[in-house]
Amino acid sequence: MSSDRPQTPLLDTITVPADIKRLSDAQLRQLADELRAETISAVSETGGHLGAGLGVVELTVALHAVFDTPRDRLIWDVSHQCYPHKIITGRRDRIRTLRMKDGLSGFTKRSESPYDPFGAAHSSTSISAALGFRVAHDLGGAPDPALGDAIAVIGDGSMSAGMAFEAMNNAGHLGKRLFVILNDNEMSIAPPTGALSSYLSRLYAQSPMHDLKAAAKGALSLLPPPFQEGAKRAKDMLKHMTVGGTLFEELGFKYVGPIDGHDMEQLLAVLRTVHDRATGPMLIHVLTKKGKGYRPAEMATDKGHATAKFDVITGKQKSAPSNAPSYTKVFARSLIAQAEQDDKIVAVTAAMPDGTGLNLFAERFPRRCFDVGIAEQHGVTFCAGLAAGGLKPFCAMYSTFLQRGYDQVVHDVAIQRLPVRFAIDRAGLVGADGATHAGSFDVAYLANLPGFVVMAAADEAELVHMVATAAAHDEGPIAFRFPRGEGMGVDMPERGTPLEIGKGRVMREGGRVALLSFGTRLAEVLKACEGLGARGIQPTVVDARFAKPLDRDLILQLAAHHEALITIEEGAIGGFGSHVAQLLANEGVFDRGLKYRSMVLPDTFIDQASATDMYAVAGMNAADIEAKVLQVLGVAQLGSKRA
């Protein structure tokens, strides 16, 4: 172990949670301190989600001390708070491979460990899953390990999504023994939005009300009967107006809290009590502090939500120098420029104002920017209502999060032909967050919807034009996608100019083979052309710009004048290439012998690595494109060109 790593004598004796059971309560407190130090040390080397994990260190130790994992199913939601859990569940030796190629996932993952019974890298799913485990237990399900209790730890804004309440309503109705721990750190990724947050904050401020409730209960019997009824009504009103988990109790849960999530004594006492006595669903409201115990994280506005590698002493993050603006920033600036000219433009995001760049928009136009919390379904339909009300909403969500609002995209936006503008960030493969956050499916799931316009920016200048195109498009829904990370370093336009809908652009004229690119693989396509040029092959290169509507005339022209046509896109099968193939098939082009290939993401979920490594796994880098062209044209390759 290197000398700058923390001293962790007690943690060194823990390989699995069963080892925790032999520790005294005082030792459990020490274990929590060592676990916090180890978490900070590990994340300083790997980067990742720091604040959420630091907030649940004591809770993690207490849960594993009281419950019997992995038999008792412990589900973290959002599971970016699971790093301390991973350290004490047999994965400490690999914790410094977090989020790296062939390393540990930054989220819980069923295939990684029996201590991760359910993956929750998005949010608000844990209570549904826990109820599933509980019912499976009661109906004789027999997985390995055998089923015990089910505990959902839900926090970080996850309670703002409707699905959490749907599950609680069902669990309350079934009345099964089940534990939901609300990890209330008053701070989701962004400061939490909405009434639920202020309800929880009020609960905290009014905790002395518990005494009042108890007094009211006792006092009733002392009153003469006629007054008892009035007093009971007054008590019920009081209960509903103020305090004490009323909302949760209405859903059929027994409510305990709020309790201090950093006080080991309180945690152990409450968890042991509910473990021994609970017969139905329990909600334990635990107050924690995101970033707890590490000053630089506590002081940061996002409480160290997601960090690059950093220096443990100063907390200073080590980030590579940036050569080009990020796509996210370019989107934000372009939207602000459009909104300055058009007061009907509004922006909506779901708990990711910083991630989508809308924090910049909100500073400039606070009344026209809405963060709906982790509630994508509501966000999409809210945008539909804004559009129906005569505004121009931009719905800015990551590709992978927009999936959560798909029925609303179909039913509320597409069928009603409402001009909602979808700004889809994190398109394509995203690197360290892995498969759960890869934007692989949006082209396929949007381009099959009637009346939708679907665009992809090939570089940051194109993104500026696509924001302008979306702002000007009032005939129906329109979407544009762009990746995570920096742009290509191209010259930027002064202002965006709306593009002609459904028209691609020819980047270079050539012969024999046409390469039809959709999105930011264009740079790799052009790089592949350099290698091909050395072999005397000069491909035609086209940036499609639109997956829907397709540039029919241009595509048919390419097919007529080349012996081979290859599409390239950063998305799953069923997207752009499938639409091109459909067009060519219907036009009878294949009857005349065109060689056609489609380069898409492989039919697998690709584990985390750097984005470049992930595209290498997908076979979509310049060398792969070059090899595909040679193969289609039947040109023999000398040795292996793929290295």
C-alpha cells in the first residue's frame, strides 16, 4: 500500500459484511471513519461520484451491521452512492479501478457481486424492486442466496419521481414487511426542486411536533365525550397540516424519523428496533449531509457530486486542458442567443441543469428555465403543455434519461404534433458511466415516430445551426443530438442559421464508394479517407444531418453513382442506417446490385472504458471504417490494418 494512503487498521480486517457483525458499536464508529478516508482516497485516484457516497458512510456500516446481506437484499438508489458499500462487500482490492476499462462499475451491478442485488444507475426504481423481492420471498422464490428482507435506500432526489410513489402506494396496499430508507440530504445533483423537498425540510424543522402529537393523543381521553369528537377532528387537521410523515402514512407506511444519519448510535438503535419489530412497510427518514467529512466536497456547490481525479489535501481537481468548447456549453450559448431574440423560448430539464448547460440559461433567464426534478415523464408532458400554450420549449435531457419519458414523447408530443424541441445530450458512448448512461437508442426510438424531425450534429458549429433550426421549426416535434465532451475545434459561426429540413451536405466528392455519416463520427470518416487515399480510393463523403426526414434525392443519387454505400452512426441497430436501407429497398436499388453496409453500435451493452476504447470495441474508429471500405470493395489488406 502506498504511503499516502490512509491508515485503516479496522477496515483492513473486513473482507465481507459478516466480519462487521463481531465489532462493538464503538468500533463501528471507527470503521465508518476509516471507510470515509478510504473512499476519499480511492476517488481521488479514479474520479467519480464522491459526495453521495460520503453522505451515507455511517448508514452503509449500520445497515450491513444490522441486516444480513447478501441474503437481505440491499438496493441503493441512485446507486452512485454505493462506493463505501463496494469497499466493505469484498471489492476493496479493486476499488481503484472504479469506472475504468475492465474495472468496477460506478453503480451497483448484478453481474459484479451478490451484494448488488439490483442495478439502479438511473433512479427511483428501488422500492418497486424491493417489493418484488419481498413478494418473491413470500411466494417461494428461491434464488441464490436465499431471500431475506428487502431494503431500499432511496435518496438524492429519487423520491421526486412518480414511480417511487407508485411503488409505495402498491407496497402500502399489500402491507408486506419492507424497509424504505429515505436518504434525505437536502441535495440531489442540483438543489432539489419542488414541493416534496420543502415538505421534507419542514418535517425536519418541526421535529418537536412529535411531542405535540403524543400529547394530543393522550389528552383526548381526558375530555368530556362531546368535546372528544371536535378535538379528534382538530388533531387530524393538525396532523395533516404539519408533520411527521403524514404523506407516507397515508400511503400505508409506518414512518420513523427524521433521524441523524451521521449519528451511529441513533442509526443502530432505530435499525435494530425496526429489524426486530416491523411487520409491514416501514419508512425510515434519515438526514445526511452530501460530501460529509471531506471539507472540499462539503464546501463545493454540488457537494462533490461528480469529480475528476483530485488532490486529497486540497480537493483540487486534475482536469486535462481543454482545446475546444464542450458541446454542452455550445448548446447553452446557442440557446441563450436564440432566447435573446425570441421571448417565447423556454428551457426544461430534469434535475440536470449543470449537466445540460441550462444553469447558464437559468442565470440569464431565470423565469424561463424549469428544473422539474428527476421526473422525465412529467418534464416531457410539461413541455407539450408549454408548446400547446404557444411557447417554444426546449426539453434538454440526456439520451439515456429521455428513455424514461418515452410514452409521453409518443402520446403527448408526437400524436398531437406539438413543436417540442428535444436537445439530446450525451448521445453515443459516454465513457466511464458505462452502459446505463450510453445514448445508444434515441435515433431508433425517435425516427420511427410520424412527424418527428431527427438531427445529429457532426461538430459544434453544426450544433449551433441545429439549435437555430429547432427554434424556427413550428410544424411539429424536432430533436437534435450531440455527444458528451469537447467539440472538434472547428471555426464557430457568429450566429446559427436554420438548416433546410431533410437536406444533407456533401463534404467531398469521390468515386466507387460513398460514406454517409450521421453525427460526430464524421471526423473519423474523414480520417479513414486519408488512409484510403493512399491506396488510390477516394470515397464520396456526405454528412446526412437528418435521420428523419431522409435526404431522399441525395441518397438515391449516391446509390446510382457508386458501387458501394456505407452508413456510419453512433447508435444501435434500427436507427439511421435502417431507414436508409428501407428507402433503398423500396426504391428497388438493391435489385440493381448496390453493395450496402451499415455501421452501428454492436448488439451488446458495452461496459465502461474511455469513449475511444468503447468505440474501438464497437468497431467504429477510423481504422475500422477504412477496413470496412476495403472489405466491401474486395481490396485485399496486407497484414492486419486494424492495429
